[in-house]
Amino acid sequence: MTKTSSRLLRLLVLLSTRPSWTCRELAERMAVTDRTIRRDIARLRDLGYGVESDPGPWGGYHLGSGAGVPPLILDDEEALAVAVALREAALSGVLGGDQAALSALLKLRQTLPKRIAKRLGELGDTFVQTPRSKEPQISPGMLLELATACRRGERTHLSYRDHEGKATVRDVDPYRLVRTTHRWYFVARDVARGEWRTFRADRVVQVRPTGHAVEFLDPPDPVLLVAEGIASVTYPLYVTIRLPLPLDQALRVVPPTIGTHHPDGAETTVVEIGGRDADQLARYLLGLGTPLQVLSPHEVREALLCHAQALADANESFLPNCDLGRHCSSRSSVAVSAHLMAPRDR
């Protein structure tokens, strides 16, 4: 009985990962006979699982919407509470593993009765996620659509708008969602180009499944792909700074997706950071809330000093002994002390 139960649970997991499976595909994956698969499908139906059959020679099996009830009994309020908690965990990154929270939420949403799913949707419409560092935000609905596409492994029509605002529509094979410090990235294979791509999730306009299931024989490391994509972006201006921190600590202050790090001895690290202009880079450096030296270029150093002077002027009555005025026109590198600025939420 234990062996049969384990096989049934494994069969349920397989059915939930793709839009449809043929009997032969399930038998090969489960290492059993076609007859065993048909018998196990019948058992699942007897237990109340809505496993539906697709007619025709190319037909197969798939889970009906709202039918894959997990072996966990929740009343309406409990199911709603769990769904809300998982959604917030995925959006906030509080668990660290956002993909796991999204996957669990997708499984739960598939099992929710229509009345509870409707209430969850109504709640979702009222939730507002606080912007972080003025970054564009992705809607919870779109995030779940992308996660669903990744989980089902189904070729998708992707409507996308690039950084210049140019709209494109392409066929992609969804693979993973990756969250960085500020953003979500959608990793997929561009069908026409035959190459793996990363897309900023907040720039996705629409996703439409095609019903065509895909499998990946040699997928890339999605986190590495996103990191390489971010590192390859060219910026108009770069600043080089020295942090009085060893490499491991410097990586926590300036994430590897933001800057390029080079150890400068055992206790210091040199970091190169790209940005739009000197003012934007200066504001980012102030937000780090740590002592640092601007090695180059001169215009970023000047912008940083002027911002620091403005902070000192605004707090002069509270810090009467602070004098940055004589440094504002200095042409040398400057160490900006963390106690002069409050760290910004990054």
C-alpha cells in the first residue's frame, strides 16, 4: 500500500507540471507499464482527483482546474490565509527562496474552490506593494502568470517592451523566474533565435500560452544567466570606489549585480559601478551608508561632496562641529562617513 500511495503522489506531481501527458510518457517517466498508469489514473479519480482524458490518438491525461486537492484539509478561511501569506512571501523575498513560495502558491490556487479564488483575487486588487528604490514594480497577477508558464513548461506568446519602449511579440519557452535585489527576471528560450534570454518581468505586457509543451535537455543556470546579463549592460558613466571592507563584506554592501569587485589587499575592495550620470551615482553611493573613497571620475566625487555638504548644512544645528565646507572644493579622494547619512532602503 505504501508503494502504491507513493506512486500515486508522484503521478500527481507529474500531472501538475505539464499541460498534458500521454500514457506512454507517464509510463516511461514512472518506470511502470501503460496498464499500471491507467489503473493508477482510475484510483486517483476514485479518490476525487479530477484527472481528465484528451481524446484522439495523440491524447493524454491532465489535471482539471480546481481538482488537484492536496492531502491537506483546510477550511475556507485557512486556505485564504495560506494563499495570502504565500503571495506576500513571494513578493517580499522574506523566505529567501521566492521560487518555492510561488510554486506552493500556484499549487494551492489550482485547488481553491471558485468562491475562495474569487476572494483572493479581490484581495489582490486591493494590495499595494511599497516601491523599493523607485524601481518599476511588477503586478502580482503578472508575476503569477509568469510563474505558471514556467511551472507548466508551455510555449508562450510573450508581449514585451524593451528599455527604449519598443514593443515586440515573440514565442518563448519559459523556464524560471529569478529575483535580484531590486527586480524579477524572466528566463526563457527565444524560439526564433534559438538562444536563452533574460527579460525584465516588469516590462512584460502579456503572456499567452500556446498549449505546446516543451522540455529542456540542457538548460542553463538561470541565476548565472541573469547575473551575466546585468553585468553586460553598458552605462554612460562608471565610478570606481574603494571600500574599507574585505571582499565578502563588500559584496553584501554592493551586490554583484550592481558592481564589479576586485580585492585590494586583505581589508579593502575596489568596486566599479555603472550609472546614468554623476548625480545618480553620487546618490547611490550616499545610500550605501558606509565609509568609501571615490577614486574616479572627478565629476562623481564633486557630486558626492556637494550632496554631503547639503546634508551637513541641513543638520548644522545638530552637528555644530561638522565642517565639510573646506572639503567641498577638494580635488582629492574623500572618505564619506556613514554617520552623516541614513542608509537608504535598497
